[in-house]
Amino acid sequence: MSKSHALYTLASLSLALSSQAALKLPHIFSDHAVLQRDLPVTIWGWEDPGAKVNISFAGQSKAGTTGKDGKWSIVLDPLKTNKQGTELTITSSTGDKQILKDILVGEVWLAGGQSNMQWTIKQARKEDQAVAQEKTRPLIRIATIPKIAKYEPQDDVKTKWEISTPEVAMRSTAVGWFFAKNLVDELDIPVGIISSNWGGSKIETWITDDGYQATPYLQELYKQRQTRIPGTPAYEALLKASKDSGKKSPPAMKPGNHTTGLYQAMIHPLLPYGLRGFIWYQGESNRGESYTYMDKKKGLIEGWRKAFQRPDAPFYFVQLAPFIYGKNKPSDLAMTRQAQLETLKLPNTGMAVTMDVGNLKNIHPTNKSTVGHRLALWALAKDYGKKDLVYSGPLFKSAKADGNKVIVNFEHADGLKTTDVSAPKFLEIAGSDNQWHPATGTIKGSHLIVTSKEVSNPTQVRYAWSHDALPNLINGSGLPASPFHSNFPPRK
């Protein structure tokens, strides 16, 4: 943003706020909201500059003063779980007053991504629809963010919290809703889902400016993007130079789900709403990327954590399901899955594997309840003390060449087996010539021994390395193994 543009925006905001001369809250604070338990909770809004604002809730009374910019912010002490709707009262020295009704205290999660997170229960399989339509679930609350893209970070976005009636559930994020249902069923606490997603969106448009500083690659990408985003110093300099020389204006990105502006308009207005963590289902639009997607994922995670002031917040995501994207480059999907697997090296991350719930002819698998359940397993085990829970399928740990075979070791592989009692499918091995051949796998305990008559001295192994692979390797809890490449080529 240019300095003049920033001053204009600030002046416009101040003028608009002063003309309203009324106590105002962002839309994310509405009746039926869920506030995060056990953590300090920030509540903010706008009023006349210098006005005194007081908040009363759950036995607390906190006060603050509106700044010159017309904004106030008050932090509540950590709140205890509350399943009974309670009023939250906000008063101002101007005489204005707002009362939010039916406020619960529990767990809040942000559900982001592209269409597979956006997909509603109405679009899911009939079994999932039947569960959602059984009854009203008052402990599940949903706030859906509209699809908006803007150059500048926005202060507010039109949304509201809704109780999960059958009608609300049917038009809500299916993965997010079933994630919430699993937590409510296990913990008997309120769960709020903020659903902010856009079909077809690329990960780049969700990353914060700070997130773009996470790796050298992202820093370079950020510089390139700044030259195409109006309002930035880099773009304005190019624009001035082009005008001075009589040339055409430099090309500009228009805000949208493939370019820029989703973080600015669909995430930034929520800051700093208190939450536990994030769930994420995205990657189809970045298919074919490997190390670049890993960088972008790192930037997304670190940027969101910093923005919400939750540096250790859990971030659980869905690995892409099988789908035939086209005859060309059948390994593109596998490369992105490998990047997703590698993302688990970041702290407090988890991955729901979906190799058994995909549809080769439908990029939107309709079994969303299983996906939500598997994300919830990570949260229950890592964040809610369910220590005896098996929360992941087999994840590649290491591979060792031994004569004519490769021995593969996994994590989370107790009871390693196949779904159909046959040998593991979609295995390949190669030697130092990097020529891949179909291979046979034999299960021994929690290990996999892989051989091929075509390769006498194998050095590497890969599993389900194609978009049309429907593999059958699972652990004793029935959770599927992630695809992997034991010797994925290093970054060039």
C-alpha cells in the first residue's frame, strides 16, 4: 500500500466512524457466537474517539478507551467452558449499548481452503445428509464468511454465527461440520467453526505478507507479486515510470481466488478473534508443485499463526484424494501429496489421509464425514488429551536397501495390513538408474519388504505414485497409509 493510499484509507475510515457516532462491533461478534475457552479473548470494535467502553461477561467486567482512529479493544481473562447461552453486554460512555445473546464458551476452529472444504453437506453423500438432518445440535455453531477478494486488508466482513439446525447444517461446510460434531460427541463442549474458503482458490491468495517472508523462495515470490498489485510501492513506482515514459500501465493482478485478496478480505477481518487452531483442505489448484507448495504451506501456517497471535496453534490439513486430472503428467498429484507429507515436519501439524475415500471421476468426493472424523482424530489426540487414540494411518519413516529388496519403516503402523487381504498394491522400486518398475510388497510386522524381478539392486521405493492409484495399505485401526517416495529428488 502506498503512503498516500494508506492515509486516504485511514481518513476515510475515521470519517465514516465519526459520522456513525455509535458503538459498533465487527460482524464476527453476533448472537450465538462461540468464544474460545482457556485463552485470553480479545473483543474489539469502534466508537467515538475517546469514548469509554465496558464489557460484562461471565462474571468479568473490563473497560477500555477508544483511540483516535475510532477503534477500541478489550481483552477478557481466560474463560471457562460454558454450554448455557449467556449474554455479553457492551456499553459506552456515549450512552450506546449492545447485548449479544446466547454466547457459548468452548472451542473455535477456522476451516479454510478451496472447494472440498467449501462443499456443503447438501452436496455430500446421502448418509452424511441424514446425520446432519437428525436434529438441531445447539453446541455446534457455524459462521460462514462470504467470498470476497480485496487489495487492502479489510476491518470487517459480513457474517454471523448460526446454531446448527438441520437447515443450517445442510448449507454449511461438510468437512468442518463433521469435524465439529466429532469434537462435540467426544468432549461434550461447544464448538464453533469459522468457515472461510473459496472453490478453486490457490494457496498464494491466502498467505499473509508476513507469511511470504518464511522462506527465500517466498520472499522472491512476494517481490514479484508486489510489482503486480496496485497500491504497493513496487507497483506504484512502475506505474509512475510508465506514465513518465508514455508507456502502457504495468499489468496488474485483479483480486480473486487465483491471484490475491482472499486473506485481506476473508481472514484479516477476523483478527484477532480467539481460536484454538485451523483445519485446511486445499491443494488441487496447486497440483504439480512440490517444494514450492511446501514453501507456500509453511508461509500460510506461520503467517496465520502470527496474525491470530497463536504461534503454536495446531494446523491440521487434508491430503488430496485420488482423482484422474487428465492423461498428462499423472505424477503431478503425487508430487503435491509428497509436499503435504513433508509439511508434517512443521511443529503442531497433522494430516488426514484420504486415499480410500476418493473418486477417480469426481474431484469432490462425497464422503465428507470420514474426512472430518480423521481431522478430529488429530485434534482429539494432540489437543484434547485422548492419548490412547490412533489418529493417523501409516506414514513413511525410512527405507533401507538390502540386497534385492527395500525395507520400508513406518510410523503409526501397528497392525499393518491391507484392506482386502491381498498383497499391497501400487508399489514401485528403482535402482540407481531411476527406472521404475512394478514391485511386490510383503508385510512383516510394521514393516514392508518390497522386491521386483526387474530390479536386482534397488535403491528406492515409492507408493501410490499416480493420480489413479487406489492403494490398499492400512494400519490395524483401518486408517490408510500415505503415498510416499523414499528418495524424492532434492530441491534444485
